[in-house]
Amino acid sequence: MASERLLLVTDRKDLREMLASSLLEPAGYEVLIAENGAQGLAKALADSPHLIIADHTLADISALEMLLGIQETGPHIPAMLIGDGTTSTEALDAIRVGVVDYFEPPFDTGELLTSIHRQLDHETRRPHSIASSGALTALHDIGQAITSSLDLEIVLGKVVEEAVRLSNAEEGVLMLLDPETEELFTRASKSAVEDSVRNLRLPVNDSLAGQVVGTGLPMLVSEGEHKIKTEYLVKSLLYVPLHLMGQVIGVLGVSNRISERVFTQEDAEVLNVLANYSAIAISNARAFEEMHVERARFRTMLEQSSDAMLVVDELGYIVLINQGACEALNLDPLDVLGRTIDEAITNHDVHGIFERIDQDAIIRGEVEVSDGRTFNAQLTPIEGMGRVVVMQDVTHLKELDRMKTQFVTTVSHDLRSPLTAILGYIEFIGRVGELNTQQEDFVERVKTSVRAMTNLINDLLDLGRIEAGMDREKEPVNLGDVLAQVQDTLQASSDTKGQQFEFICPDNLPMVFGNPLRLRQALSNLVDNAIKYTPEGGRVDLITEAHGDHIHVRISDTGVGISRADQPYIFDQFYRAEDVQQTHVGTGLGLSIVKSIIESHEGRIWVESQPDEGTTFTVMLPIYVPGKGLTDSPHAP
Ligand code: ADP
């Protein structure tokens, strides 16, 4: 005994001195001193004392944290706590970290010494001490069973089995509350006598277990015979509640019907820990079940959706694909899951959408698949998840659109011949006889109207051709030359209105890749509008410059401007601002043709305007990179 080492951990100097020099050393113990928790931890690990006596409240880490640290990394060392009162949760924690005794001030030094002797000499052990009866190992095993199994049958079965074993009981039962019937029903049971508890159903308002549910407190019955339900008598029993999120969801109980052995407070503590484990297991299982149901629901929705869907994670691996997407892209889900888009999918349009990385923005595009269908695809980035692509089959809409364009083209084409004839005959009218002034005026009006109709028809035919993907041929184009031609053609009409027409274009402007005729048509249209909607004496600027990998062309005027309300619609077919409808001739098709042309060159166009001050259209076109070209979209002209 005399050679045994004690580690005394306290930051209270007077207590240290009193215990070490007046009590423990005179009793023959070697006393190691630690002045705080951190020192205590280090000394316990370095010197392996036979017993630790620790102050409950330490300034740095708590005594329980220190003991936990020792338990996790070092040998099992029994410990005693001295200090002010602990809560019941702390008491349980204390037992788990090897505390064998506890002394509250003012403590009897004689008792303390006796306890130390007893502990070190291993003279007597408490018959059901949690630390010494193997309960800790059992609790540890159950903890592991819970984290490694989501099977509630296994976990709860083990809980009841251990409850019976550790409390030396004849039978054990775990009952859960059925909120609908207000009854407790057996979820797991174990009996050494007969299986009387297997199918127990007890009303909450009329049973001992029900009382535990009601009060939320353990119940220890130890004397006389007690009726749990009719014809079911026990000599002693112990029930503890199962708490889950502030509610009692059931009880864990053990009982003896034959043995006279009574249950102790320590049994209650063990059962409490087991009940907590059960509640965790039930909570895990419920969460898992809910997740499972949600997952199944989501999967069904996904599978049954008529849209094709595809989800890739943040690293670009396919994590989800539905039947629709597999059918559309000709894929086997088993082949593609867990592979990247590049590895698993051959469709160029899908690749194109994934390549247009725009951080958080939604990306839209068309996807044509091998069976001829067209899908409208939308890629949405979702933070923390990856990217989701939803593709809607728009084949029928594309077909309708194509039929509409074809109809308009046919009708326009058929109308052009009679109009040419009308115009021709009108020209002849004056040659076959003298016309009076009024007749001449009428003929002029007919001519103007027929020309307007011809313009409209030409515009419609153009739009049809562009939308149908005609004039697809593209080549490297010197935009400076195209702009010079535009200026050349329209300078005269600007001069007629006495406008100042400024043309600025650098000589070394990089090339763009496109169709020169269509680009000229688009730019002419914009300059023509600028001249048309700018009063006499105004100003029109055509300024071009290269910006990074794009060329910017700005067409500005000091004309009538476009109201804020009209601005969103001016690129729509047949849209004309209300205030110009009477004053300026036009079809309302020009800007929609311009937009189609610019977009088919992978460019952008936008407008800035102030009514009565002027308008600026900006066209942005990508600079030609040899060998790259543009995406060969079937819709591009
Ligand atoms: P329109 O044949 O009517 O000119 P556009 O499609 O070319 O048809 O233009 C659509 C409408 O946009 C015009 O009717 C006009 O209201 C407005 N607009 C276009 N360009 C200008 C401009 N430079 N200044 C003011 N309004 C303009």
C-alpha cells in the first residue's frame, strides 16, 4: 500500500497542502501534484498513478474532461472527485470516465482515506458498480451497435438483453407509446421465465409503465407484489423513460417475478444510459426511414416525369439520371452513374451546355438527339450539390414553328409576283395616256403602298430564310469593309436630311467569322433606323472598336429615342413604338431580323435610349480565332 502513487489534481493550494501533507503522505502514499487539468492529464499519462483524486471544478478543463482525455489515450485509472455538487447527467458521465467515489465538502478525511484504501487494496467492490461489473464494456458495445446498425430490431433487442444481464433481472421489456391508441406496446423483450412480456399492451392511464410516461421519471418498485396488468405479478421492477426531443416515447423496464433480488439505484443509472441509447437508435431509424421514404418519392417523381433529368455533382460526376434522359440520350443508367459527362455522354449539344460555365447563372440551350427529337434544356447550378439539367421535349413546337415559317415564306413568295405585276402596270399607266394632277397623285400613293407591301414581304422572306437556317455559309469577314459599305450606301440619305454622319473604324480591326451579306444587312438596318428616327440636322455615329475577344459596333443617334416601356419589345416581330407609327414608315420586322442575324453569329445586341435625346444600339461580335469557327448549330445561318 505504502508504495502506491496518488495523483492529486486541484488548483486550490490550501486543499493541496492539506490533503497531501496532512493526510495522504502521512498515510504512506506517494503523492504527485497537478495544479490544473492540463497538468493532471500530462502527469496521469506520464506516471500512471494508481488512483486520481481530482477537484471537480478546475480552472482550465473540467475534471471530467481531463478524465475522459486520460481514458481515451491512457490506461484505466480509477478516480475520485472532490468538490461541489454535480448534476445527474454529470454523475453518469463521471461513472463513464472511471469515477469510483465522490466527496462533497466538508468531507470527512477519515472516510476519504478509507475509500482510498478500499479502492487501492481492492478489498471490497460494490456489488453492482457500473465501473466494475463490466457495464462500461456493455454500454460501449451497445454504443457501437447503434452507430454500426440501422436495424432497430437488432439494436433494441441488444438493449433489452443488456438491461436484463446488467441488472441481473429475470425479464426485460422495451415498450413504445402508440400515440393513437394511447397504449404502450412491446417493441423488444427478453425473459428467462416465460415469454410473458412479448406481447404486452398496456394502457397509459392505467399502468405503472404509463405512470413513467406521464411523469418522465424512473420508477423503482421493490417490495410486495405488484400488478403490471391483470394476472401478471412481479416482485420487483424498474422502469426508466425513453426521452426523445423533450417527449417520453416509451419505457425500458426490467422485472423479477420469482427472485427476491431488488433493483438498485445503480441499476437505474445503467438502464437510463441504455434508454438514452434506445432513444438515439429510434431517432436514427426514424430519420433514416423518413429519408428513405422521401428518396423513394423523389425517385418515383423523377422516373415518371416526362422531362429528361440529369444531375452531376460539383466535380462533374453523374449522380442521378432518369429514364427520360437515358432514352433521349441512348444511355444505360448503370453505365453512366459515377462517370463524368465527358466520359459518359457523346451528344455535342449536351456538352455545349455544360461548357457554357456561367457560375450561378441558369443556362438554356437546345439539344438535338439521335432519334430526331429536339429538347429545350435548362442547366441550373445548385450550391453544394452540383448542376441539374432538365430537358423538355419541344419537337412538336419546333415542327409547328417550322410549318409557320414555311407558310409565311410560301405566302410571301406567292404575293411578290402579283405585286411586281401591279407595280409594273402602274409604271405603264402614265405612258398610255395623259394623267391629270389628281390621277398622278393617286398613282403615286398606290406606288408607295405597293412598295411598302413589297418591303414587308421581303422582310418576311428574309426572316423565314434566317430562321430556316439558310445562308449558313460563313467565312472570316473583315467587318471594317462591311461597315464601310454600309456607310457608303447610307451616307446619301443621311446627307439628304442634313445630318452629321460620323464613321470611326480602326484600320487593323480583327476579323469576325460570319456571313458578310447577312452582317451587312443587320448593320445597314440599324444605321438606316438611326437616320430614319433622327430629325433633320441631327447626328448619327457609327463607331467600331475591338474589346478583348469581341468587336463592339455602336450605332448612336440624336433622334426621337425609345420610351422605357417600349424598349423590351422592340426586337419582337412587328413591334413598332406607338409614337412612330404615324410619323415613320416601317414594318416592325427590321430589328427582329437584326437580332436573329447577330445571335446566329454568337453575338449580342442591346439598346440604350432616352426619349427625345437619342438611341444607341450596341452589337457585340466574337473575334475570329483561326481553326475555331463558331459552334455549328443547325439553326445558325
Ligand atoms: P421599323 O420598320 O418600324 O423601323 P424595326 O424593327 O426596325 O421596325 O424597329 C422597331 C421599332 O423600334 C421601331 O418601330 C421604332 O419604334 C423603334 N426604333 C428602332 N430603331 C430606333 C431608333 N434608332 N430610334 C428610335 N426608335 C427606334
